[in-house]
Amino acid sequence: EWPPHWRGNLAFLSARPHVYKDWSQAKSYKLFSQLKKSHNLHTTPTLLAGELFSSFQMFRGDFNPMAHKKAQNFFEYSSLYPEYKFV
């Protein structure tokens, strides 16, 4: 159970790849900023980006590389914070 006095941090697992000049991330962070200013988010989230290869495979109907990349990103991220709990 999540005690009311705890403040959680927020991270999103994205399928969008890190591309030229952070185009897709910039769009997401602009939305996050608007949500934070309107008090719909308590913090600016971390965005764990996908990769180009798995994105291309997704358009061919193969979602496994995208799922694998998201899982890999989560496990790497969670290993940085072993004292945290993830929901």
C-alpha cells in the first residue's frame, strides 16, 4: 500500500525512439510540462525512450522487439534504484 505522505516519482516507458534533435522527446516533455503546470502531474516524469530498430519492426507487425526494449529499459532503470518500489 502507498502511504499518503510518500511522494512518488514517475517514469514512462515509451516505444518512441530517440531521434534527430530529440524531436519526439521534446513533444512529450512539452506535454509533461503543461500537465505539471495545470497540476495534473506532481512532477516532470522521466521518459525511457525506445529505439529505431524495434519501432521499425512494430510497423511490420512484430511487437516483440519493442516489448523487449521496454522491459530492458525498465530493468536497467529499476536497477539504479533498488530501494524503490515500482508499480
